[in-house]
Amino acid sequence: MPETTNPGESIQANSAYATEKPKLTQAKPSGESSLADAYAACRAIAKREAKNFYYAFVALPLERRNAICAIYAFMRQADDLADDETLSRVERRRRLDAWLGQWRSARQNGDCSSPVFLAVRDATTRFAIPLHLLEELAAGVAMDLDHAPPGAADTYATFADLYRYCYLVASVVGLVTIRIFGYSDPRAEKLAEETGVAFQLTNILRDVAEDGARNRVYLPLEDLAAHGIALDALLDRAAAKPPTPDERALLKEIASRAENYYRSAQALIPLIDRESRPALWVLVTIYHALLKRIRRANYDVFSRRAAVPLAQKLAILAVGLARTAWARVSARRAARGPGVRGLPR
């Protein structure tokens, strides 16, 4: 398991990249797939699988949308390999390692028969995405395979341990994403890290029942003990059994931590490129709406899985698209400069 990081610490291995500008050179396509086809395949994966993320992707300009869909497709493939419970952990780990080997070979040699690898290789070049971030993504996916002995429940002793997990599976995605969105202020990196933690804590709250059925408990053991909750109460739970008062108190505490990290998400939005801000706003608003629905249900995540209704997502997207249109108009006006001799701009 990777070394534990304290919740308050910034994971700043990426700060050297803070002021790098996206490189506009494009990797040459090879193999049977063209680059355009590769990006189309990634967009199809994102549209099919990304229940919340895709609504934010739509609000991006095409070049950035292509890149973020490629990263999502890469992440989805890794996650699917690690989560295939028809296979043993050993076999899943072997297949994940083989897949990573294929990616590294494609990255280094340019032999991209996989459309996802072709698109990701181009996106990492185009937007100067550090390759070690993709390695960290894979390390996060592998934590569920390596974290506990076979047959034992997956658990995290402390919130610091859980924070490290959230960093690898969610914050790293944020650190990749802001390079596609564009930014110059190095403060954006810590804020992106904490935004990822907000999203992952929201996911953890939503999926407590589902994860327990899969022998996983992401709520820290120290917090369970503090609220007098036995681990078996989550692992061996009757279907749809409502939460006890102690369980509600625990879930409320985790939700409060997530709420604190959503402040970082709001602070991040103005630090990224203007044309990307609506997309990030859509993503933050949808995820925050999910946390609010969990709160309004009085933290009963056992009777029914919390979700943001499609109509609400579409309404949020409509606002995001309107903001995108306004950002483009503002950018064109700024590019033209001040009017001449009083003529309208």
C-alpha cells in the first residue's frame, strides 16, 4: 500500500508543471485507428459510462472535450479490469499489470492499436499531462486489489488512510483534468486535489450499502469505533434496513468533511481558463447536488441509492452551456479590443 498522507498535507509532486502551457504538437496516429476515430471511441465510452462526468464534458470546447473523454476512457478501462469480480484478485491484478504494460509500450513506441491508448497519448502530448499522473491513477485502482488479504474486508483504519485512497482514485483525476481545463495559478493544484476528495467522499456515502455487500467499507474504522458501530453492521446488513441513530451521526460527520472540501471546488473554478469554467461548474454542481440529496434523506443510504434526477442534471447542463456561450462571446470581444472612434465593438 502506498505511504499514507495526512489529510491536511498537500501532495505537491506535480507543482513543477503548474505553469506549463499545453503543447500543440500532435502525436502521429499509427495502427489501424485514426486519431479522429480514437477520440470518437472515447467519447462513446464516456457518454455510455460517465453518469455525472459526461454532463460536464458536453460544456467543453471540442479539443478539451476529446482529451477529457480520452482520460475518462483510460480510467474506465483500468477500473473495469480491477472490478471484475468474476475473476480472482490475483488474476485481476495480472490483467491490470498486462494492460499497463501495453499502455507503456504504446506510449513509448507509438504502436497504438488500442483507440483509447492512441487518444490518451495524443491528449497527454497536447496538454502536457505528466505521465506519472496516469501511473498514480493505476495505483489507485490497484489499491482495492492489494489493500487487504484475500477474503478479508477492504477497510481503512484512519481518515488519513482514506484520504490517500481518495487522492489516488479521485484527486489525481482532478490534477489531470485541470491541465486540460487550463490554469496558471499554482494554487489550483491543491484545490483540485481537495475537489477530488469531495467527490470521492460523496461517492463513498452514496455507495455504503453496495460496498458493504461487496465486502468493502470505506468509512474509517476509527470513526466507526467513535460512534460505537461494529464493522459487521455494514458488512452483514439486511437489505434496505434503515440507519440507526449512531449510523446517521457517522454519515453526517463524513458529509460534513465532504462539505468542507466543496469549498475548495468553489475556489478552484475562477482559477481555470474562462472557457473551461462552465464545465467545472457543471461537474461541481451535480456532485454537490448528490451530497445534498443524501443529507435531505437524513443519511438513509441503505433504503435507496441516492441519485440526482436526469431533469435536474439537464437543467444544470443548460445553465453550463449558457455560461459557455457567454464565455466565448466575452473572449471574442476581448480579442477585438476597444472600439475605434466610438464605433461599437
